Amino acid sequence: MFDVVVAGTGLIVFLPVFVLVAIAVKLTSSGPVFFKQQRMGRGFRPFSIYKFRSMVPGLPEQGDPITVGDDPRITPVGRFLRKTNLDELPQLINVLKGEMSLVGPRPEVPRYVEMFRGDYEEILRVRPGITDIASIEFRDEAAILGAAADPEREYVERILPEKIRLAKQYIARQSPCFDCRLILMTVWRVAADRLTLSLSDRRRAE
């Protein structure tokens, strides 16, 4: 009920933002406004996750299913959307559809779920979410992968196992109060990161 109320309210409140972002995406590159990708949901039921498209149309499906910091597939507008996390807003639709929760382990692509199926037997007992402990800890994930010699190997061997550990930690601590705490922490970290980025850009401009 909390998910439905907050997601529905969020979609109404952010409707002007949805419209502006949709216009920006359409005017700067051809292709659809939304990007859909299959992820694994609760009980190993696959679903399509929604994001604002931040890559050149037709290319996100090519190459590795992970995105590094300077990925050439990312459009200029897409780079801004990723930095501000605005590309994630359409996942409120997934929440309303019951495929995701506001808080829960981030949904993974089937390819990586199968690599760690035993771990995901436990993790996918709950709905995946827009944010969780790992989302906060690895908010600079793209930059980490961009600095790696082999981004996918870095993800599979180091980052994903840590995400799995944090997902299990979340499940063990899951409660309405803890969920609210993670939502507030996510908002705070995103705002702090945007402020730091803004100050850094201003200093470079000066």
C-alpha cells in the first residue's frame, strides 16, 4: 500500500519532469522515449524495467549488459539523466504494476542471476526495488567499471558478489522503518552528489 501511494503520488508530482525529459530525449536523438530491458523479478518471474532512454537507439542491446562511465553509447542528454538519476523515474511505473517496490534488492539481468542462482533463490523471495543498500554503496559504479581493464569481469567477480551480500543483509533487516530510512538516505546521497558535481563544474568554469 505504501509503494502504491508513494509511486502514484510521485508520478503525479513529477509529471512535468516526465514531459520535459520526454521532449529532450525525442528532440536530441531518434528512437523511443523509454528504454525497456528484461530483469528478473520476485520468484524468478522476468519483467521489463522502464527507464528514460539514455543511449543511442538500438545500441543498448549490443555489447555487455553493463554501462561504464564513458560508454560511447550514451547520448549527451542521457549523460545528464544518468548524473541526476532522472533516467530512473519511470521505474515508478514498475512499482505501480507490482513488479518492483520502492525499496528492495536492485533487479538484475537474467544472465547474471543464473551465474549466482543459489544466492538469488533467497534474494528473489522479495520484490526488487528502486533503491537499496547496494544502490547507496555503489552509486559510483559506472566510474568504477570505467576504470577497470575488464569491466564485466570486475562486475561479476567483485561488484556483484558484494551487491548480493548487501541484498541478503537488506532482507535480514527489512522493515517499514528501515525502508523509510533507506529512502531518505538515497535522497540525501543523490542531492549531495549533485551539489558536489555542480560545485566542481563551477570551479572548472572559473
